[in-house]
Amino acid sequence: MNTKCFSLIFLPSNDVKFAFVVSKKVGNAVIRNKIKRRLRAISRELDIKNGTFLYLAKPNIKELKFEILKNDINKCLLQLKQ
């Protein structure tokens, strides 16, 4: 799944795992860690099926507000359910 701010890769597995990839193109270490914390917080509160979720952040993710990012992730996961 691709959005304007990240790509989500889903791999089926027996448990739920998350991986976050934020490259140096996005920003310095402070910004990259902030983005990972946001993605981790959103992922914790989701009710999702078992599998490994790999988030690949794009450079424009740092410009998004938390609620918009949360809505993008929800839309992406709804597409996965179909």
C-alpha cells in the first residue's frame, strides 16, 4: 500500500510485529525518532490482524499532523482488509 507520506508492506505471520524505516532523507535524528514514535503510537491503538507491518516513511511525512497521519494509516489498513 502506498500513500503520499509512507508505504506499508504487510507480511502474514502468526503474531503482530511492526517495523519502521525512516531514512536520513526525512531529516535529522530528532525528526526521524519523532516520526517513529508517532507511527508506533498509532500502531499500538489499532485493532489489526496478525502479521508483520513494515512502514517505509517518505520525506514529506514530517510535514503531516498527527491526526492526518492516523487517518492515512487507517485508510491503508482498511484496504488491506479487503
